[in-house]
Amino acid sequence: MNDITDLQEMLAHLARQVEDLSDVIARQDSEIDRLGQRVEMLMRREAARSADQEGSVALADQKPPHW
């Protein structure tokens, strides 16, 4: 009978670990979604900034007035 009790204990611990891992995966999925949204927002912002500068030469690319 001790073997059955040991197996039940082991099963209970494994079930708890599966629940804990499931919670971790759910949090990571949420974080990945949030980070994906941030990356997309930054890419849109950079595309808009690049489009604004397309017509003008960046200051770093301009020759100084004394040249």
C-alpha cells in the first residue's frame, strides 16, 4: 500500500509542476505579445522618421561650410 501512496504523492507533485509551468508559459506569451507590439511601434516610428528625413540631407552627411 505504501507504493500506491508514493505514486499518488509523485503524481500530485508532477501535477503541481505542470500547473506552475503552464503559468510561466502564459506569462511569457503575454510578455512576447507586449514586446512584439513595442517593436512594431518602434519600427513604425523609425519608418516615419526616415520618411521625414528622406528629402533632406542628414547633418552628419553635410560638409561643413568652410569646405
